[in-house]
Amino acid sequence: MSGACRFEPLVLRAVRLGNVEEEVREHAAECRECGELLELAGLLDADRRVAMAQASLPPAGALWFQMKLRAAREGRLRSLRTARLIQGASLLSAIAIAIAVLGVPQLSELFAAAGSIRPTVSPWAIPLLGASAILALLAPVAVWLGVARR
């Protein structure tokens, strides 16, 4: 099949549609390339039809089970994302509390240079502790929202 005949697309289309007209058959009888194409395409089409007729869908129970597994997997992924988010927020909160309680040397030097008494606790300690407490109270709500079914 060298593609030399200009009627090859018509032969393929006729086989694909399942309606090979007499004109196409006559041409295929005269043209060697189109004759081989018609025979081969006809065999492939017949094989495709048999395969389609024998194909079966899995039972409904198997489909239901697969959907349940998929939903469970997606739920685990959603809860893992939420847990990672909460872990990150907790880590940032712990770092902020440590900075607030221990103080940053540069801030202490800034206050000393300004003539004020050197603070032992950073001025950001109270707001950071309050924000951390709010995060600690909201963490269980965030976990529940992450694992709750929609």
C-alpha cells in the first residue's frame, strides 16, 4: 500500500462507515492497492466489531468498591494536607514564641541605644502569645474541617 491511488481515503471511509458501495468494490477489484486495503480494513473492522461485542463492563459492585477506595484515598490526602498545614503553623508559632520570649539581640540593642531600659521580654511577646493561643484553639477546628466529608 504505497498510497499511490487517490481512492484509498474513499475506501477507508466506506469501510469505517460499514457501507462499501458497489462503485468502491468495482474500483477495488481493478486497483491492487485499494483491493488489499479493502480486504485488510474489512478484516480489521470485523475484528474490532467482535472485540466490542465481547467486551464487558465490570459488575456494579466492583465499580462501587473502586469508588469507595478512591474516596478514602482522597480523604486521606485531604487530611494529610490539613495536618501539614497545621504542623507548619505550629512550627512558625513556636519560633515566634521563642523569639518573643528570648528576644532578638538587635531589638534589645535598639532599645538600649534609644535610652530606654533594656527589656527582658520582647515587646512582641504578648501579641505573639495571643496569636499562638488563637492558633492552638483553631487547630482542632481545622483538623475537623480537613477530614470531614463534603
